[in-house]
Amino acid sequence: MGIDEVACCQSWEYLNLFLPVAHVYEKLGIHEAALRHAQAAMSTDLTRAGGVAPTIRVLAMSVQGRAFAALGRTADAAAAFEAAADEAHRYGLWLFEAFALRDLKLSVLDGIGHGDHGSRRLG
């Protein structure tokens, strides 16, 4: 996670505590726990500490994508990044969409030799 993502997280994650915990597990390399916390962050059940803000959902999907990629589950990673980019696009969150597409390119497409396709989508 880069400085640009940290700045966005600081302003949006205060609505849901599962998301920062997922980021911590991701940084520690405990990807299974990151996946569990990202899934919990995307829950829409507010009585179970879920969240409904699209920013939370997009960031949680991106955490899932990076965790899946680190676990070698590239198809799941691609699906998570695509879902994050689609949701960000739907709500006009252009920076978050760019982050999801960048992570898709770096984590999935570059590894399978389709980095040019990812660059065109980002362009």
C-alpha cells in the first residue's frame, strides 16, 4: 500500500474498523486473516459492525484482490479487482478505480503477460 492509498484510507476508513485491521494483516503477510476482515468490512449488516459506504467496499475488495494474488489465487484476485473497479466507477470514485486497476495490472496481468492490457485500461 502506497502513500496515496494511506491518505485515502485515513479519511474513509474511520467508518469501519474491519478495514484498517485487514490492511494491518495484509502488511504482516497474514493473507487469510486479511481476507476475513475485508469480507467483514463489506458486510451491510450495521448491527455486526458492517458498513454500507462504497469507499469501504471498494477498498475492502482491493485488499481481497491483493490477498488472493499473494496466495496464488489469480482468478479470485482478478475478480476482486474488477469488482472494486466497477463499484468505484459506479459511484464516481475515480481515484479508487485507478487504484483497483493499477493493482489488477501489477498483481495479476503482469504475471500472466497481459501487462499492456492493464496499462491501456489505466491510461
